[in-house]
Amino acid sequence: PVSSLIVTPAKEFIMPSQGISSALNLDGCIAEIRQRFQADMARLKEGQWFPGAESYFPLFNTGGVLDYPGGDALLVLDDPEGMELTVTRISEEVQELRVAKIKRGELPRDFPLPYLAWKELESQMKGRHRLALEAWDAPRDYGQALPFISARSYGSQLERFLKTARQMVEQKQRVVVVSHQANRLAELLQKEDIHASPTSQIERIPPPSSITVLQGSLDGGWLLDDRLTLITDVELFGFVKQPRPGKKRPIPRQWFLPQLAPGDYVVHVDHGIARFHGLNMMSSDGMEREYLVLEYAAGDRLYVPTERIDRVSRYIGAGDQAPHLSRLRTPEWQRTKKRVKESVAEIAQVLLELYAAREVAPGFACAGDSIWQQELEASFPYMETPDQVEAIMAVKEDMEKAKPMDRLICGDVGYGKTEIALRAAFKAVMDNKQVAILVPTTVLAQQHFITFTERLQTFPLRVEMLSRFCPQEREREILEGLANGTVDICIGTHRLLQKDIIFKDLGLVIIDEEQQFGVVQKEKLKQIRKEVDTLALSATPIPRTLHMSLTGIRDMSIVGTPPEERLSVRTYIGVYD
């Protein structure tokens, strides 16, 4: 059996057990350098490792990378001409540095070179199997040349790709499509009566007149004469879309304790709001058990066993104001819960008429995703987060039902709520419905207008913005467009709720930061919700809205996973200048 195991940090080189056997001529070195080399050599001979030992690698092994592959190994040379230029440049720089150090007495004259020259590498490659990847036709002597050329670009125009795909099949070409949207592309091809089934790997050369759709990612496509064509997301959509991460796993319950710090506020189901004081080990029935120490008003403490931690949750309140601690052995907490129940009953009574009307109201069921819808989603240049994907799917399912949608999208700033709204708006427009986007401020209206205009500029639809800064003549044109149906998407502030705004066929209302609208505006929004699909976006929903969503009165999707490489939002308050 192994009595002990020593795990050392990983290094590029493993020190030989016998140490170093080579010697260096230090006659030409200055005294300081000679002493340093002698000390380092002594440690190397004893097999000791120290910072900077990598500089002595050439003393251990003078071989190169080509000494390790067998004679039958295939050497793939990516841009041999560029390799030669790079190796030659490095060799010249190393030689210049070596000569200068030897002249200054900082390096022994017989210290071996750390790199192989290109001629040495070239001689070692002779007689081996080689595959050279050249960007241009090269005058080198190769046994066989395969002339690859870049594949044509389709610029997110899938209809043009489908037409070209049919032509390539008729011309008996072999076509391989590598995409992260293999299933979607296969469905589009099948709808055009072009047989193509997605696969995860290719085991043999595809037959002529075939299209193989492969799930994956490549940086670009190519054509090899008329024998084989490779098409990737770069040609189809203009970029390579990274794979979505797997679905997030629920946070284990045991993670709750590490997230708590002494002084945090918590809520006990039976006893109310308390301050977490820490953990304490206590004896109970002859057994040592760990307890949560919760501090209540008047200094009272409650000890909760960790196995009953499910009765405790973190306090989440509005604003930064500290909550009032509950009192133990009093009916205060029970009265609080009773008031909450009564308030909920009142809310339910107020909303009953509205949502009963929505249940029986004949809504409009949107059709499935069109080709343009798929093109729009494919043109999104970022990787959707798992929560975004789930929210988009939920919104589409709601819109494809006959019952009017009423869904809340809750997520922090920069988490991708706008993209969800944009896709929902486009889906409604594809079914000849108009979309109204309500925002609380003119600045936010301008931001949304820029985003929607840029993302939808390649599609034949009209996006407009209404605000108090809109000139009267321009406003009159927009109102006429809303009335006759030529304006598909209108972004605006509470101006959209005024009586002179008439939509020809409104199908979807998107409300951004609903909690910032006034009481009068909210009453008008209630009437709108009776008839059309409604999608609300909020980073900080008011308690009533949040409660309605949590209790199922309104559907809710939480976008809680931040996009990759997202930086946190920092808010600064300064003196007005």
C-alpha cells in the first residue's frame, strides 16, 4: 500500500531523478553571474526546483517537439509560410540577445539554444506524412493539392439559402451544414421538401444530392470544387453563435446558511421577523446540535435547530430601511399575517372582475414561428441565457393561445428583458397585429426606439415613437399610421393612453416598468388588458404585482441569470451641474 502521496504544482518540465549532468564553461562570465550560475547548477544537480529553473531546460533535453510523434504520425502545418517567418524571426531575436549577453558576460558561451532553427525543423519533417493548410496557392512541392474556396454568404436571408440548397441538391452536390440551430434548419429544409435530418456526427462521406445538418460550430465554410460544400452559421447569419449553457440547477438547501451573515434579517414562519445572530452548538437530550440564533425585539432569542431551517427564510423588503423586529410570546406576528390575508382578499376582489373578463374574452391566437421570426432570433448576436430561453418559450406559448396573455418578466437591468419583448412584438406583427410599448420616461422610449429600429431594420415593418418631444406634424402622421394600420410598433410614454390614440388592430401591449405609472394610467391599462395580450417588464415590481405573479393570478417569468461577461450596474448620485 502507498503510505504517502506528495502532490506538487504542475510544471512544463519534470525534473529527472538523477538531476543534471551537463557542465557549463563560466570563464567568460562576470563574477556575479558566475556565482549565480554555480548556485543554480548545484541545486539542479541535487534535483531541486526553484523559480527561474525553466531557463535551464536546454541543459536537460536538447530534443524538439518532433522527437515524440511516431514515424506514421500525421503532421498538420497551419500556414507553413507563416510558420517559417515566425520561427526565423524568433531565432534571429534569440541569437541577437544571446550575442549581447555573452559580450556583457551574462551568459556562458556554451549555453545551448532553447529553440530549433527552421532548417532543423524542416529536415526533421522530411519523409513524414504532412498536411499543409495554405491560404493561397503556394509554389511548394506537395503530392496533392485540394483547392478550397470560401463559401458564399447569405446574410440572414434564409429564403435565399433554401433556394440555393435546392439547386445544389439538383446539381448532385454534397452539402454539409454545421450550425447551433441544426434542428431549426432541418425543419425549414423539410418544409421545402428537401430531405435533411440533424445529426451529431458524420461517420462516412455523404452521398451526392444530399444535405447533412450537423449540430456544432465552425468559424467559416468552404467549397471544394463541386464535390463538397460546407456551410456554417457565419455564412447563414453572419456570426458564430455559441452553445447555450445547460439548464441551471436548483440551489441546494444547505447553501442557505453560507449566504447568511450575522446581522442579516430573516423571517420565521411561526414567529416573524428577526435578526440572525449566528450559529451556536448546544447540548439537547445528551446530543450536541447546531442551532440558528435568532434575535427578536426586546433582546429575546429563539434557537432554531439547523434541521428545521426550512422554517426560516431571508427577509426581502422594499428599500433599504431596516424592518421592525417581531416580539416573541405576543400575537403581533399572527395579527400581521391576518392583515396580509385580508389585504390579499381585497386585491383578489378588485381583480376578480378584470381577470374573469379576460378568461371569457375571445383573444387572438398567433400562429407558429415564421421563417422571418427564426431569422430575427438567429440574428441576435449574443448567447441567450437559460432564463431568457425559458421566458421566450413561455411568452410564445401564451401568444399562441386564444386566451389573452398577461405575463410579467422580472429581471435585473441588462439581463435581456428587451430582447424578449422585441421577439414577442415581432411575433405579433407577423400575424398582422399592432404593438404598443409603454414606457415611463422619454429617455427610455428613445432607447427602446433605437434598439427596435436597429434590430428590425432588415424587415418590412414600421417602428415609430410618440413622446412630448415629437413635433406636431410628425405626431399627426404617426396617429394616422396607427389608425390605418401602417404603423406596426409604436413606442411611447403615457401619451399612448390618451383618448386620441386609436389603433386599427392592437394585439399586444408591452409595459416597461409598470410600477412607475400613475393611478390614472394604471386604470386605463386595466381596460386594455381585457382585450389584448399584455407583457410587463420590471426589474423591481411593486409588492402587489409581485404577489399576483407569485400566486398565479398573473403569469411570471424570472430572468435571473446574467449574460456572460456582464459588468454590474453602478449608480452614482452627484451634485447637479
